[in-house]
Amino acid sequence: MSRLLAAFTAFWLFILPAHALDDDHPRPFDGNYDAMAIVDEAMAEALAENKRLLLVLGANWCHDSRGLAHHFQDEELAATLEAHYITRYIDVGWRDRNNDVMLRFGVSAVYGTPTVFIIDPTDEHLINRETRSLWTSAASRSIEEAREYFADFARGEAALDLVESSLVYQSLLIEIEVFEAEQGERLAEAYEDIGRWRAMDEEDRPEDFMDLAGEVDTWRSRMNRQSRRLYREAYRAVDGALSELAGESEVTAATVARLDQSNPDISLRFQPFESERW
């Protein structure tokens, strides 16, 4: 009988939708759609206490936003956050709210929720720019990953490795940031339109509302993947160029200097999203 009950329970756990399994997860996003004052206060607190500012941009409707908040309840991770971060939850609605908070830290639009900003309050530098979208799949990531990620950033920025110290690599990062800013501005406009239409009665929405909403979802998902790919490609391209330049020798700071002086032709594959509407 116990085996039958266990099998029955496992069956229902398998077929239940994800949101039915996390109803007990926190819902900390409170509709604070004018959150800049919250950020200002938290920034001052982080600076006074010599901590990082941690902003979680998400929404209560989002399974992964609640999943990350649930991870934050883990005893070990909670201790790390308490010791090293000032944490605030910023409600972005359907990704169409509090855009001024994103822009403050050089991000035009989020690609998914939750997006995590880890900020140095001394200069408001977004430390985790390259991995800020990693936690959009928070509910399916392990608590061990979360512990390691936030502990790593709590220790302070690691010294630049040889690839990251290259001016060639830094110039590629600037290219990526410019591309993301351009795409983000368009996405932010699309989010605003979708959010406004979603708030309307169904009969007042554009006839192709569902198609447009689906297009924006496709767009942001592609941008999320492309952003991660571009950062990886930039690192690998410079790493490969350094290895080729060094040959059989070890890559050193002198190798980096030679690469920077040679001004190598390294290009990245930027793929803007084509939309007839935005």
C-alpha cells in the first residue's frame, strides 16, 4: 500500500504544473513601480555598511522570481546575503516597469525575470553585468549554485585575468554593451506597448495582440541567449588569439601587450531582431 501511495504521489508531482509546486515560495515583489527612492536609500545603506547592493528585478507572477526568493531563505545563503549585501526586490511588472532603475546601471531592458544586479555602491558599477540574466532560470538551478554565485561576488571583484586585462577584450565588451543598449531600447518600447495592451479589456486590444506578445517573448529569449553567447565568444576569441601569439610559450602580460598593439581583426556575430512593429 505504501508503494502504491508513493507511486501515486510521484505521478501527481510529475504532472502538476510548476506553479502548483511552489505556492509556498515568497512573493516579495510589492508593486513598487516608483522604486528609485528605494534604490537610493539602499545604495546609501550599502555604502555606509561597506556592502554590495543587490537588486532583484522580478515579479510575483514569475515562477523563477519566486524561486530565487525561495533560495534566499536557505540558511547558508541567507547568512551570506546578510553579511555582504543590502538586498531589495524591485517589481518590474511584465518587464515594463521601473525601467529608470535599469537605465541607472546601464541596462536598457531585462530579457527575463528575475534579473539580478550586484552593484558596488562606491561608484554604482554593475559588477555582474555579464551574468545578470543567469537567474532567469532560478527555479531550476540548485541551491549550491546560488550559494557559490553570491559568495563569489561577496568576496569582491576578482583580479582581472590576462584575457580580461586585454584592451582588445575590453573593446569587444563595449561593442556588446552598445548592441545590447540598442536592442534594449527597442525591447523596452515593446514591453511598454504589451503592458499597456494587456491592461485593456480584451475587445480593446489590437487584433494581433497574442501574436505581438509572442513575438516579444521570442525576441527577449533570443536576446538572452545571444547576450550570453557574445560574452563567451569575446572571451574565447581573445583567449585563442593570445594562445596563437604565444605559440609554445606561456601567455603573459607581455603577450597581452603585443596583442593589443597588433590591433587584431576580431569580430563578433551580432544578430538584431527583425520586427515590423518595433
